[in-house]
Amino acid sequence: MEIIPTTIGSYPRPDWFKDYLRRLDGLQKESVKEIEKNKYMDVLTEILDEQKNSGIKLFTDGQLIWQDFLCHLCTKIEGFEMSGLIRYFDNNVYYRMPVAKEKLKRKTDIIVGEFKLAHKIQPEIKAIISCFTIAELSKDEFYRDKKEFVLDVADIMNREVKNLVEAGARYIQVDEPSLLYAEKEDLQIAKEAMEVIKKGIKAKFFLATYFRDAEKIFPEILDFPVDVLGLDFVEGYEKNLELLREYKIEKEIQAGIVDGRTTKMEKKDQVGEKVNSITEVIDSDILYVTPNTGLEFLPYSKASEKLKVMCDSIMKK
């Protein structure tokens, strides 16, 4: 079995880049256009080198200018207005709540520009989008119908992914932590949304869940049209392992095996044992391993250390 170490999304900013953003009159910067390109390329190069030197093989751009986690995507969609700060799941961080004020439209690229710059440095980049979760994190003052709301977001993301693929993207990760809290009828909406996002696209699709186990969404999640299913094996290790044993899963698995929300370092042998337990119950030829969440919750100096522990634990597998 091939085990591919990857990252799941965000990466902490180096201190010099945080200082640079502050000098640009605060941290609410929403596009690369407002940041000197050479500065942005410098920080991209630095964090991609950090990932590579830690042993990562499939990268993310670190979402270094995302101020609202997944809701950064909404700042580029016409029809959304950004409102007050709301807590992001059970983390000690906050995001500006998007409010749908009118019918949503994609008038410009959302993350294509960011992707192109990262792709110049490191071709093996996952592009990160979301759909159901950003609808769940938003307030709807226009649609009054969840399915219509979610499917409009999905249509926008489909057009964005088409442009990402044209720009060289081969891996598309759809982040959907809100699925783990969804009711059964919402899972059907999310599945239809995923079908819309993927329509006409030739790329490898990852579906990433995190912050808890996936018991609530099984077996429905197995019918989602994705190639790789991402599960949290930190917050939901025992239950997710049980789910893998119980169901015949034909999809590849992306396993979150180290904790992206604490500076406490795992021991390599313990992480290795966790990987062994996962490989024993899956049938696919590829396993992706990753931190269970984005790494922005960690201090910059700890992120690469966490990745190195993870990568070193699988070197002899």
C-alpha cells in the first residue's frame, strides 16, 4: 500500500508575514491584489518548503490570506455580505458570518489566483473549496430554502473548479466539517451539491470531514461522488476505525492521524500504530495521511514539527 502524507488546509503564518499584514492596516485582507506579489510569493515558498522538508508529498497553499477559514470563499461571491464575528465550531477562533442578501453569483475567480501562484512553486497542490459547510456557517436572508441555497453555492463552486482544473489543478478537496452534524435530509442535499460541483470535471475529489467521528453520516456518505473520503482519526479514532471495519469502503481514505489543534507532540511509534490499524481495515492501494485539521491553530514553529512526526512515522510502512 502506498501511503501519501499530505496537509488538510491552513498553515500558520510566519511572524514576519503577520507583521507585514498588520502594516497593511489590519488583517482583513481579502485578495492577493492588496498584497505585494513578491511578499506573497516569499511566504508561499517558505511554507511550501516547510511542508516539503517535513516529508509532505501532496501540498496545500496554507490559506495564508484567508481571514475567515472556509468563509473566505464567500468574500468573493456576489450576494454575500460579511457580518459580525461568530465562533468557528468549538475552536477559540472566530469568523465573520456571511449573510446571503440576494441571489448568489460568481462574478470573478475565487481562489484561482491563489492556486496559480502556489502551483508555480509546487505542482502537487490540493485546491480547497467548500459548499454545504459555508452555507451552514452563513445566514440566509434571501433564499429561505436550504436546498436552493446550497445548490446555488454548488453551481458557483463547479465553475470555480473548472477554472482551477484549467489552471493545472488535479486534486480538489471539498471541506465539509458541517456534514458531521447534518440531519439525514441535509445529507441528500449535500450529495446533490457534490454531484453539481463535480459535473464535467476531470480531477481527483477529496471530501474532508473533521472535528468529530463520522458515525452520523454513515452509510450515506459512501454514496457521495468523491474519490477520497477524509475522516478524523484524532477526535473520532475508535468510532471511525469501527466504521471502516463495518462497511466495505471502495473509496480511498484520507486519515487525520495527528492533532492539528494542540502543540503536544505525538510519539512516532504511536502514530505508526494508528496508521497500521487503519491499513489493516481498508482495501484501497492508497492511504493519505494528514493532520486531522488545518494547522493554523498551532504556533508557526510547531506546525512543521507536527508534520515531521507524522511523516517519519510512516517512512518504513
